[in-house]
Amino acid sequence: MSDARPIGVFDSGIGGLTVVKAMRDLLPHENLCYLGDTARVPYGPKSPETVQRYAIELAEMLMRKDAKALVVACNTVSSVALPLLNEKFPVPVVGVIEPGAQAALQATRNGHIGVIGTRTTIRSGAYERAMRERDNNVRVSSRACPLLVPLIEEGLLDDEVTDRVIARYLGPLVADGVDTLVLGCTHYPLLTRAIVRTLRGQIVLVDSAQNCARAVEQMLDQQSLRSASSDRGELHVALTDAADNFLKVARDALQLSFSKIEVQSLP
């Protein structure tokens, strides 16, 4: 049996395209509908209640496209709204935190893991809880990096200003002795080269996008929701507002191709 319905993927802006790219590479036969809430990005400074309301609105928009599953390609939403989404919608919901936490525990050698993310993600303690549920002895050092998402949304991926901001944020974590760093925001993999320049190869990076894609693959197999292997999956992209740098970042940094971008009005 096969299921050709699309997988709905959403994020606060362009960051979730890192998850889309990983899913396109791993699951080329699946149809994907991506919804980026560019009208209200960033989510990181907003309250959990506001993020939950936004998440429900975006999920409802994707469900109207007959999504067979929802992928929350946003650490902020995953940290505060996943139980609510699972309760409200009748399809499987996959977030980014559990896969990222598990991968970090497998990667660490000294048991000291760093996590960077938005203020809401870091305040939620979601990564710490997910890791300590599996290993109570793990040490987790977390740091909010609120300037990184705006720099990425502006397309400043290889820029001296961005490098200096990264160095300022990551310096205390390096000094603290972490040997593994979780990129706890789906925007952050777009800064992998800049982060590697700062860390100089000393620390293992855990990309939540790649691990989320693997979790989606596992879910599709468990739920018998895969598209036919003969299908050629398509990517449809919608935004809640125009985004000047969206096409450039998607095509240059991620080598993603898609038809015209639809602008969808929020409820």
C-alpha cells in the first residue's frame, strides 16, 4: 500500500527549509507542502501561549491541504506545542527535539553537551529533559542566541558580523568544555560553515534537521504512510508574507528547487 498525500512541514520562517532539504534527500518520493510563517518570524522571543496559537493556525492550514503527517520544523514550536498538536490533530506529528537529543547522546564522548537555540527553546528546557530521560548523568550547557535567526533571515550566512556574533555566543560553551553542540534551531544549519570556523573542528555538531528527517522516515514506515517508490515527490512552498531573501537562501545555500511561492493569508 502507498499514500501519495503530502507531508505538511511548517516553521516560523525559512529555517525549516533545512528540514525540507534533508527530507528531499532522504525521501525523494514524498510530496511536501512547506509553510513558512514569514509574517510573524521570529518565534523565539514570543510567549509559549502565542507560539502554541501560531502552531495550531499553521497546522490547520496544512491539514486543509490533506496532509498525512505534520512535521514541526521549528525547535521553538517543538519545545512548547508538540503535546497540544498531537492532541488536536488526527495525523502523526514529528518534532525536532527528540531526534536531536538522541543523536547528541550518541555523539558525545565526555558526556557534556551544549545546546544553542532561541530564547523560548532554551527557557523551556526541552532538550535537557529529553536527554536526561535517556541518561540522567549527562551534563547540558545551554545558551540562547537571539541574533542568529534575524541574521540568517537577512541572508548574512558568510559575513564578518555573523562570525563575530557566533564567536561571542559560543565562547562560553567552548570554555565550559562541551564536546558536542546541538544546533537547536532549524535555521542554524545554514550557519554550519561559520560555526565550524569558530569551533575549528574541536566539537561535534548535531544537526536537528538531518535527525528530524530520519525520524520522519521511521514514522512513515511504522504508520505505512510511504508514497509509492515510483512516485516523483513534489515540493510546494507557501509563506504568510513576502520574503525578499527567501528564494536566494533556499536556492543558493540549500540547492532547493520549487515552483512559484504562494503567499497565504493568515486566519
